[in-house]
Amino acid sequence: MRLLQIILFVVLIWGINARADIVKLSTLVEETAQNNPEIKASNSRWEASSERPSQEGSLPNPIIGGRLKNVSFSDITLGEDPRSDVQAFVGQEIPFPGKLSSKEEIAQKESDSQRWLSDAVYRKVIADLKQAYFDWFFINKSIEITERNKDLLLKFTEIAEVRYEVGNGIQQDVLKAQVEVSGFIERLELLAKRKEIVETKIKRILNRPLDSVLGEPEEISKSELSITLAQITEAASENAPLLKSGSEIIDSKEESLNLAKKQYLPDFILGATYYNRDGGNGDLDDIWEVSLGLRVPLYYWRKERFGVREAAYEVSEAEQNYESIKNNLLFEVKDNFITATTAEKLVALYSSGIIPQSTLSLESAITGYQVGDVDFLTLLNNLITLFNFELEYYQQLTEYQKALARIEEIAAIDIIDGDSANAIQIDGNVGEQK
């Protein structure tokens, strides 16, 4: 029983040295929403666009000015010659009724589109954070499992060396164990590099200094996927921010087409002028006048006609872009749904079948090795097999959670639960599922 006691002791030590400074995913999501520069930039673009409708719906600025009219180069004739005067005038262009309201509507639709784009950016950044967080969890779990199995393998190596020295073992067992230990050390080096890369990505999303301390991820809880593919597809078709943005763009382009047709109609130019002719002498009466002019689309066959055709093509482009975005999003929904359901089945298979069976096999090999019924290589193979199954379990759990994160982004629904109280954890070589 000595070997089994060693295993239990190593696992107990790992439990005592549990990770400190645990960072919850929900906390990082809140920090990202407040500090991520991409999210803040998209919000600023939306806020800037919301200031345009009022500008577009306002009249053009009026023209205000003055003139002095004199009939001689040698003398000032104001007040002496009725043809001389000082003028004050104002002019105001008034677009044909309906043009300003169309411009304001176009700007409002574009602002609404930007609002949905801002929401899409937010959801994409949060999904990127969640995926990076799940990768971070998997790498930390891989390091933990690898370290634990390396320590166990070192204990096995010591036992093999002792058995070899007393003549109950062979040198090949010792050499094989040493090679496997080296393999674990190499794996730990690679995992450390991967962890640094993932942590750097998370810090970039959080807009933290790259040399800051991040902490450790919490234990991941397997989120429940309780809705069908048809329900997710329907939600994506109705709620996807990119589709809502595309719909607003179509409305904007259709209103632009209406405005282009209105360009065939003339705009009005109102004017008023006051003439002061006496220069303060009181001998000549002042004069005033008002005027009405039209800005006529005289060259419509070379300008307005092509403007209507251009606007019609832009409507068609917006509609086709909408269909393309919709097809791509629905494909991504199905692709991620299949990934999630496949990974979910594998997680259940590993946790309820493969890992417990492999654990029993390892425990049986340990017992057999103690009484001499099992050779060291069989014991070693059982250890490596269980190690690989543990890693694959957490790999599939990670892929499952990452797929749900992308479904959340696309369909604008919430699936992943930030509470990890019900996290599934498998304790390595003892094979006990908590």
C-alpha cells in the first residue's frame, strides 16, 4: 500500500497548495467593459454619430452682408446722388419641403446602425476575453496536472531505482521513467510559454500594463446549453447586432434613394435688402426689397439622374451585404453549436466513463506492481494514459465553453454562467470526481 499512500499524499499536497488570488471571469468582464479601448472607441463613434441628425435637418446658414454703392471715384456721393446707397442684405436658402427631413432620417438611421455596431464590438471583445480566459484556465490546469504527474513519476522512478538496486527490477524501467520525466519537464516549459502569451492577451483586452500581475483563473463551471439550434438560430436572426446594424443601413440607403429623387425638385432662395440713400441728410428716401429665387436642377440628365441610379445601387449593395452577413452568422452559429454539443458529449464520456475506468486500471496496476504481478512499464503506461485523458477532458471542456462564448456573441444571448460553485473537477490519479 506504500505506493498508493504516496499518490494520495502528493494529491493532498496539491490540494493544500491551492491557487491564491483567484480572478473571476465576471470581474474581468466588468473591467473590460469599463477599460477596453476598442469598446470605448466604438461608444465614442456612436455618440459622435448621434449628434449628426440635428445638423442634417437644419437649414443652411444664411448669408448676411453689406455693400456701399458710389457713383464717383473722386467724391462720396451718398446722400447727394439717388443712385448711391449703403445696403444691408440677408439671403436664406430653403431646400424643397421633405429634403431636410430625409437628410435627418438618413443621419438618424446611420446613428442607429453605429449603435448596433458598438454593441457588436462590445460582444466581440467580451467573447474574445472569455475565450482567452478559458484557454488560460486550460493551460493552468494542464500545468497543474503535468506537475502532479511529474512528481508522481519521480516517486515511481525512485521506487524503480530501489527495486533495481536490490535486484527486483531492471535498469530499463529506470531509464524509461527518466525519459518520461524529461518529457514532462519539456511539456511544462512549453506550457509556461503558452501561459505567458495568453496572459498577455488578457491584459491587452483589459488594457492593463503587460508587466502587471494577473492572478489565477477560477475553476470553470460547465455551462448548460438548454436551448436548441433552431432557437439559437431564431435568436440570432432577430437579435444579432450586426444584422440590426445592417437593417438600419438598408433603411438609410432607401431614404437616400428617396432624397436622390427629390433632387429633381428646386430649392428656394429668399433674400431681403435694405438701402440707405440719404447718408443721414434726410433728403432721399430709403428703399427695401425682397427677392425669391430658385436653384433649378437644369442639368439633371448629367447629375440628378445619375444620383438616383447611384442611390439605387447602394440600396442593392446594402441588401446583399445584409444577406451575406446573415448567412455567415447562421453558419457560425451552427458550427459553434456542433462544436459545443460534440465537446459536451466527450466531457460526459471522459468524466463518467473513461477517466474513472482509467483510474481503476492505474490503481489495479499499482496494486499488481506492489506484489510483482505487473511490470513497471505497464504501471507507467497506465499513468501516462490517465494523464492524457485528464488533459483531453479539460481540453474538451474548454472547447465547449469557448463555443458557447461565440454563440453568445453572435446571437446576443446569455448562456455562460459566471458562478463556478458547481464546477466539475477531476482529481488526477485518484480518479475521484467531485
